[in-house]
Amino acid sequence: MGAQPHHHETASELIQFHDLLLVNRTRRPATPPTTEARPLAIDLLRAANDLQARDDFKVLGTSPICCFRPDECLSRVHNLRECKGAGPIQSPLMRSITALALLVAALATTGCATFIDTPPAPVQAALREAGVPAASLAVVAHPLEAPGTGLRLNADRPMAPASTMKTITAVVALDRLGPSSRGQTQLLAAGEVRDGRLDGPLVLKGGADADLDWPALWAMLRELRERHGVRELGGGIVVDRGLFQPSRLDIDAPRFDEQAEFPYNVIPDALHLNGSLLQYDLAADERGLTVRPFPQFGALVIDTSAVRLNDKSCKDWDDGWMPSRFEPLPGGAGRLVLAGEFPRGCQVTQSLNVLDRQWETAQALRQLWGELGGSLSGEIREGATPEGARVLVQHRDRPLAELLRPVMKASDNALARLL
């Protein structure tokens, strides 16, 4: 007897079945369909039948049922119970697959599909105003209440996918990692704790944790202090970003545009502390621009002398914004030099990626650990986790299935990269 298929193989075939549905939809002609649509519909029904007949679908609450007769399904309304020996389909998943296959097959052969290939007047006006030719726009729009109708404009023309590529990221992440997969951040140590002092370095190890914000890091350090009795870090702290290789893809990466410091341009590493962002309150009066970061780092100096004030609307405040510059200073301090223009009388709160990432991590660790009453000897540096280190504290983010919502709905570039 052959080996039983694994569950991930079934999931992969479900994705292939979904892709087949997409192929059927994208290839549906704008004119009433001909017999050329029949093979695609038959393929859909056969794919659904193959999935249902698989023994491993028993785990989903169903057993193999009688096969479809695809050609018969296309010629008349087909009752599955007419098949000899067929029983009711028990699994909600399989009922959905069956219904979807029959629906798409019906839509492919009813001859009632009516699509227009001209954009609505407001869209045409917007294209003219923007100087964009209609040939540069591709649209497929189906009303929910009438899926056989809608707009198909340049539907078969290859286009740059832009953020729709995140659907591929999501499918691959679900297939490779699983919906319950979770990133994690760990505090580890190879040394022992003696009289409140940790011998050797503490390791902060990144594991693609999307939810490691400032409160989460504070809670981890507090747990280290209260649960393990650590008061003094005698060997400094090692920051391990080695899960990704290279560990810092953001270093020397070519700019996507002229606003590399804004959230959509963040290239994450495995630690991804607070999304690699710091929040800034920016306010301008006649005297100039005032900037207040949150949280505030005592070792950070912000220089706004190069920022010029303008009379633009506050909603367009970033039109004149120029790339900033971070400069390390003696003694572990740092200077942030801002440049460009900013509107008078404008107040904005914006998260930005403008500091050196390792400098910011070190400042956060020193400040949070000090606020908890801890002491730190030695440097904070990047490095690898020593062999034999044990996990003292661990933080986990939300399951992948939940993280995909902001990836898809908010089109979160950094989070998509982190997956």
C-alpha cells in the first residue's frame, strides 16, 4: 500500500485548485462564451472531484464520494445524489468546493456574461487630468450581485503587479509556514545568575516577531528581572539578527524613492524592534521647527537648522521633506540632522525610520533596563548567540493567519517582507 499523502500536499492542491479558478476567471471572454470555455469548466470539476476522492480528506470530515460526470454537469443541472452509491457531502469545505466548481462551470457556459470595455466617464476624466492614457490602465471589476457582468479593460495585458504581489507572499507563507506559525523574540544566556548578577552576555535574539514594540521589550526585561532575579548584566548585551542572511538587507540597499525614511520603505531585519520606526511630533511656528521623539532618548540631539518653513497646506507637509542624516557622536550619543521644508503653523505626528538601527536598539535597552532598576556593564553589540545558551524569556507575535490581515488590507510592505 502506498504512503498516505501529507496534509501540506492537500493544502498545496487546494491552492492549485484556487489557481485554476483564477485562470478560468481571467480567461473568460468579454463576448458570450463559446465551446472553448467547456474544457476549462471540465478541468474545474475534475479538479474538485480529485480533491474529494483523496483519502486524506477524511480528516476534514468527509469520505470519498462518487465522481463527477463533467460533461453531464455542463449539459444540465446535475444532482450529485443521482450517482450510484453517492451520499451527502458532510464537510463544509467540500460542499464549498463543489458549489464553487459548479458555479464557475455554469458561469463559463451560460452565455450570459456581458462586460464593457470602456472606463466610466469619471475614470476617463481622471485619466485625462493625470495625463495617463487608457492603454496604461488594466481593470477587471465584477459586481457582487451580478458576477457575469462588469468592466474588463485590458484584462489580458501584462502589467506591473504592484501590491497585488502580496497575495503571492500570503499564499507562500501559509503553504510553507502554516496559519498558526508565529515569530518570536528571545532573551538567552549561557552564563549563570549569581547574587542577581548574570555572568556573561545577555542575548536579545530576533525571530521575525512582528509585535515586538516598546511595551513588549519592556515586559521581557521586567520578566528577566522578576522571574530570574537578574539585577546586573555583567557581560553586556548581544543583539542577534542572524535569522535572516544577510542580517541587514537595509544597509546600502538602493532607494525605492526619495522618502526612504517613511514606513512603507522600511526593510526589516529579524529583530524588527518597534517596526524599525520611532514616532516624532513635528510642530512649526514662526521661530522654526520643533521635533519631539517618542520615546525620548537622552543621548539624541536633533538638528533642525537646515529646515526651511513654507506656506503650503499642512496636509502636504511631506512635499518638501528631504532625506535626513544620522551622525554618531562620542560617548554613544547621536545627532539627527533634518532637512527640507515644513509648513508654518503645522503640527504632525509621524513615525519615521531615520536613526541608525543598532544605535536605537542599544539606547532602548539601556533606557528600559535602567528604568527597571537594573545595571549594565559592558557594551551592546551585534553578534551571534553562543552555543549552549538557554532561553530565559520569550515573546511571540500573533499567528500568521492574523498577521496577514494588515499585510493585505493595509498593504503593509515591511510586514510582508518580514514574513
